[in-house]
Amino acid sequence: MSEPIPVSVVVPVKNEAKNLPRCLERLSRFAKVYVVDSGSDDGTDQVAADCGAEVVQFRWNGKFPKKRNWFLDNHTLETDWVLFLDADEFITDAFCDEVDKAVRSTTNLGYWLTFHNWFQGRFLRHGDPFAKLALFRPDAGRYERIDEDRWSHLDMEIHEHPVLDGPVGTIHAPIDHDDRRGLESYLGKHNDYSSWEARRYLALGPQGSPAWSALTSRQRSKYRRIEKRWFPAAYFILSYFLKKGFLDGRAGFVFAKLKAQYYWHIQLKIQEARRVDQ
């Protein structure tokens, strides 16, 4: 039997009994697997235990830190590397092989992960690509701190990213991102996310303030344009036409359209928050 990949995999969840078995069954090559549960009521914790993961319960008090930072701050890992996966993210043997090689011989402190995005049962080969920094050495940093007392009920870092003081690379073998909980769940999550993004944008303050310096280049690009009336339409044109999302058929159209609407909802919520706060 080959030596386990020296990485602790952490899967933060809430009510993910449908997606979780498929996610966990692919993690057997890693040294340790944790499932951090936010009080699920659909049997998620039992599913995780049955799959051999160590279950950790998390109760958020509404303040910093949220779930991922809280886990890192309160649990001693047996490995020098941590990989955060969502329950609807499914790895491959090629991904495991590349991660194993990367973490055993590298000067990097972290790695961006690439994804194959699935939507409504179809693999989207085109459109706006998805990537995130989710494999890193926990002694190199934490997810960015955003003080959001009283204006958020999201107990996990969604759009926050790890802030690492050193070089980062990229794992090129893609992960399958395939949420099978349906369109109602997708729309509900993005309603929550757009509310969070609107408030986060307002909390950043003017461009050039210290909070802007912690953003990634993609985040800065997005927030510099988020209030422009043309931004949602421009995103749709970029994703659907320029990045050939139309080649993915109806699923590609719906995905690009809903993402454009997501940015429009952020705009509306920014405007509403300013009126209410006056």
C-alpha cells in the first residue's frame, strides 16, 4: 500500500447528506479527513462517520472567526498541509497524484485549484472559469479577516481567500464541481451570497483603503466595477459569447444568465443598503 498523501482534508458542511458520500469516497489516499458540521438535521454527521471521517461540530457566535479559520485555530493537524473541499467537489486520481507530488517537493506555501463546473447535469466546457486557493500550509496564513458582526448569517468563509506570505502555485488536474441539490438550493445560496457581497463591498471603504490591499486581483477587478450599470450585461457577454458559453447549450445560457443576475442583485442590494443606512 502506498504512503498516504501528507495532507489533511477538511470538508465544511451543513445538510450535505446527498453530496457528501460521493465526495468522501474519493479521499481515501489522504492522511486524514475531517467533516466540520454546522448542526445539520439531515443525517450529514452520520453519513460522515459511516464514511470514516472525523466529525467536528461547529457553532458560530456571529463573529470572527468563521468555520474554516475556527477549525485551523482550534485543531492540531497531523500534517503540514490542509486541503479545504466543499461537499459538492469531487476529486480524481489525477488530482491526487499531482497534489502528492506538489506537497512533497515544493517551495510554495499554497496552491490554486482548478475546476470542471457542472450545472443542471451538464459539464460546462466553456464560460467563465472557476478557481480557488484551497490547498496550503496552515502555518503560512489564514483566510482573510472580515469583521461582519450583525450583517451576515453565513457561518463559513465563502468569498474570503487565504492570505499567505509567500509563493503559490497551481494544481492543474481539475476537480469536478457538481452540486446535485437542485436549482432551488442554487438560487437560495446565491441570494445569501449576493447579500453578503453587497455588505462586504460597502464595508471595504474607498478604493485605496487598507481593506482593498488584501483583495486578490480578481476581487479588486470585480469590486471596482460592481456598481457600474453595464457590469451584469458585460459579464454575460464575456461569459456567454467571448468565452463561448453558448457552446454548452441551454445549461450554458442559464448559467451565464443567472450569474449576470447575481451581479445585478448585488447592485440592487448595495443601493438599498445605502438608502436604509442614510
